[in-house]
Amino acid sequence: MRRITIVELEVHYHVGVPDEERAQPQRLLLTVDMDFDFSSAAVSDRITKTIDYQQVAERLLKFGEGRSWKLIEKIANDIVDMILGEFQPEAVMVEVKKFSIPQARHVSVRLAKPRGTAMIKRAAWGIP
């Protein structure tokens, strides 16, 4: 198995069930595992033969601009679908950590999907 991982990327998204919680961006940590056969990149040493993790990170840093969510479960789903659609890994797993319970280190959700699931959803919604 070949995997590219971004560990605990700090982002600030508007998230929370009550309106007042969503009023200000909250600190979240994102971990992203992307299954991708980068054997060609390992031989050629060419970034075009792999997933550019810098581009993924930059996309995630901007992903929350102009958006808000009530649930981190929805954030995880939206991120997974975006990565599958834009970066084409074989599969992706996203973990979203939120720091909303003072007595807990964090709360997190984790979602994994193989390639093809985002495209099926888009087709069902009539999106090309």
C-alpha cells in the first residue's frame, strides 16, 4: 500500500450547531490519508506523477472560506468528496478534530471513502 498523509493540518472553519458557535471560526485539526500509487513518481522524481500534498494543504486551508457547517461529520464528508474529485486518490480518509469539550483533549470524526463514490454522488445530483 502507498499512502500520502497530511497530519493535523490546522485550519479555522465556522462550525457548530448554535449560530453563536458558528459566528467565529474555530480551530480544527485535519488529518488526511490518500491512497495513491506513487511508484512512477518514486522512479521519475516528478511531482506530476503523484499527488502534490502542498496543493492539497493549500486547498484545505482555503476550504472554509465563505462556508459554515453545523457538524464536523459534514465537514469530513465534504472534504473527502472534494479530495476524491480534485486529486484523484484511490481512497481517502479524513479525520476532523474539534476542541469544544473543555474536559476532553478533543472530539473527532473519521471518514474514509474509495474513489468512485464522489463521482457517483455528483452524477446522482446531476453535476458533471
